[in-house]
Amino acid sequence: MGYRSSVDIHTEWDIVAARQLGRNEAKKVGFGTVDQARITTAISELARNIYLYAGAGKIEIERLNENDLFGIAIIASDEGPGIPDVRKVMEDGYSTSGGLGAGMPGVKRLMDDFRVDTEKGKGTKITAVKWLR
Amino acid sequence: MYRKVPQFVETHLEEIIDNWKQRMKDEHGEKFFHIMPEEVIERTSRDFADLVVSSLTEETGLYEEKLHNFSERIVRLGWSITLVMKAIENFSDTLYDLLRKAEILDDSNVAEYFDILNNWIKPLRQEVVEMYAHTWERTVNLQKIALQELSASLIPVFDKISVMPLVGTIDTERAKLIMENLLEGVVRHRAEVVLLDITGVPVVDTMVAHHIIQAADAVRLVGARCMLVGIRPEIAQTIVALGISLEDFTTTSTLQRGMQEALALTNRKIVEVDEH
């Protein structure tokens, strides 16, 4: 387990705080500007999903170091309604809020590893990892 | 009791203040006295002691006015609320210790003393907290207004061409403002081409992109064209990864190139003037 820090998401401005934290951590790990932008954008999407669909939750950022591999993990967790159909959410263009429907599949493309744990009525936990190359 | 406490405060003022200062020093170290000039502390603690006395001796109206002025001044000094709260607490602790030592307080009348204490310390704390909250609310509101003024202004650059530079984070509220100013400005300046410059937007996620697309659609409805300029390389890559289609837009990397295209669209171009 690496160094972990977190931001609680309650308002729209907390999304900015989470993004800022992610950018700083990504810088510390040694990511370049393009990957920094990818990571902050992914955080932005995940944090906004928490804000829009769960109302409250948190974003945790963890610096990773496994077998000489360095990376960063974004863990977005909430105790919201859960995602009813994960497969549908991962399709491009699917949105229940009138948005672009690019958020979840977008995050998957922005990051290297992507994992969704969700249970109806219990909440959602999304883990996304980017490795430094 | 109601007479003895203020009397004691008045006669032992120096001792109380010295002990209180020592207590603050013990708990917060010298740094507390470094942030604040000696004379300010001296005057404030004297005023504070005076306030304690007057809370016990004077009529309520006069005391409330004094209290209000006192907390207003404290807030204006810009000390942290935690420190001020600590100072109040320490002051009452100091007073308690000294009263005990002087044997004005003993086990028989301690309850009465706490009654008195409650009567002055509660309103004082409340007043200070309220004053801080009020000041913060005011500051936040003013900053909100300042931010709004900076938010989204449409600048007419040439005849038929306007630019809206976007700087900073775009939230829902700002997105609305951008849309309104954009449409109103396009109509007012009779613009045919509007350049949305996102050089200063740190992150373009799906929500920001969505708002931009909607704004561009709306601009089209009022008969103008919207161009997206200032797309930095890293933003271009994240937009592609997100799978956002901006095909309906003309997009350029810099405002300068966008301006050239906008001039071309309105059948004009910039030429160098030959002086000879």
C-alpha cells in the first residue's frame, strides 16, 4: 500500500479540490503533462458522477509502487443507489442525466486498469489505475 | 459574588493579564506573540477584561454594544477563530485559578461562579462566532460577484467577429452564464463568428464539453458560427480518449489561427501594408 489521501465530495467545488489533489499526486509520481491531464480528467468524471448520482462520497488517490512499477490509483466510492446496469453504463452515449454519456467509458480509456464494484442500494466503488511508463 | 468578581478583575487586572499571557505562551509558544504586536495584545486584553467587568456590572444594552464593538475589532484584526476561542477560554481559566488562589472562590460558591461565567462567556463566544461567520459570508459573496464579473465576457474584436476567453474551472453556474452572455453578446454585437477560447480552462471533461457543444448549438440557432480555439495538446488527447465528437466545430490550437479562419469566413484577411 502506498501513500493515500482523500477528498470528500459534497458540492461541485469539491470536484475541483479532488482534481487538484490528483494533479499534485500525479506530479509527485512523475507523470508528464498529458498523463496529468488524463488523470485529472478521469477524477473529474468520477467525482462528478458521485456528485450527480450519489450526492456524496469520496475520492481517494493512492500512489502505487509494485515491482519497480510506479503508478497512481483513483478510488471513487459512495453509498449511493448503485449502478443498475454496469454494461450499459460502459457503452458510449448512454446517459440517464442528459449528458454526453462519455464519462465512464471515457475514464476506462483514459486509464490503464478500471474496475467497478456496485451493489444496488448499497453503493459503488470504482478503482482506476494509471501506470507510469 | 456578583460584586466581588468584577471588583477582583479591576484590582488584579495586571496579574490576570500576565497570567493569561503566560498561559497562551505555554500552549501556543512564542509564535502567538510574534503574529501580534505587543501593544495590540495589551490593549485587546485590557478591553477584554473591561468587557468582563462591564458584563457583570452594567446594564444589558450598554454591554451588548460594547460586546459588539469588541468582537468587530477582533475579527478585523484577522486572527484565527480557533486562537480567539482559545484566548477566551484561557482568560476564564486564568480568572478561575486566581479567584481560587485569593480564596474568593471555594467549594461552597463555585456553582454560583459558573453561573456568572456562563452569563458572560456564552454571549461573548456567540457574538464572536457570529461576527466571524458574517465576515466570511460577506467575503465569499463579494468574491462570487468578482468571479462573475471575470467569468464570461464577450469581446467584439472585429466587425462581425467576437471572442470569449474562458479562464478557470467551469461549473454548472458558470456554464449558464457563458451561454447567456454568449447569446446576448452575439445578438448585440451582430457577430457572425464567435471564438470560444479555452486556453485557460484547466480540465475539459464531458460536462465542460457538453456545455460547450450546447453553447455552440445555441449560437448556431441565432445565426452565427462558433469556433473552439486554444485547444492544448494534452486537452486534445483527453477529448479524443473521452470519445467526444467535436466534428461540427471548427477547432484550432491557438486564438491567432482561429482569428485568421474567422476573417476568412467573413471574406477578409490581414495584409501587410507596403509603405513605399
